[in-house]
Amino acid sequence: MLINGRCHCGNISFKLTWEPEPKEIPARACDCSFCTKHGGVWTSFNTGSLKIIVGDPSLVSHYSFGTKTAQFHICTRCGIVPVATSAIEGRTYAVVSVNAFEGVDQSLLKRASSSFEAEDEKARLSRRKKSWIANVEFVEGGA
């Protein structure tokens, strides 16, 4: 299944390849203060591949907090956060916002709350290596 997503204005978009086609898509509502304030609900598929397309990089802001091991990619034109990444041992891992999906049947989403506040940095990075998307490609300036 190819899942397309984007920020509201389309400056940050993504294509997530999820094979085999999912029977359900886990949608984790993170309870950290940042995700709570902007309604962050994330998913990933560790053997999937993700292409992140940024039309105008000058319109993208990056935000990190807490352990500073994740970077939220924020469109400064429309304010949406469609992607978060984490650099671990020289490799980029990512999660995508299910709120940025386009044309995905919402009944596929299995929503649940998630809390990672008790994790130390080592446990957090280990979890991301196991569950976040490991095949990530960035394209700047269009398709």
C-alpha cells in the first residue's frame, strides 16, 4: 500500500510504502506536552520505506525538546507537523502523522494512547530503531 500524506499547504509531503497491505494501522497518540498541544498521532512500519518531499526547505522549521533525540519537521507556512525523525548511529528513522494522511480509510487506524516519558535515552533510541521507519529518503525542491 502506498500512503500519501502532506502538511496543509503541501510544502512537506511524504510517500510511505507499507507492504504487505496493512489490515490495520497503529495510530499512537503520544501524551508528551508537544504532541498533546498539536494533536500528534503517529505511525510507523519498520520495514516500510518513506520518501519525504520538501518543496521549499526555507519554509520548514525543526523542533526538538526533552532528550533532543527527535526532530519534528514543521511547515512554517501552514503550521502542520507531518513527520518526525531521529538520527541514530548515522541512520535516519522516522514516524509520520496519521493526521496528514490523504485518502486512507480511517477505519484502518487503530488508535491508542502512548506514553514514553519513563524511557531513558538509551531505551528510547532502542525502541525507535526497532519500530520506526528505517528506510528514509529526503527530496528537496519538489518531487
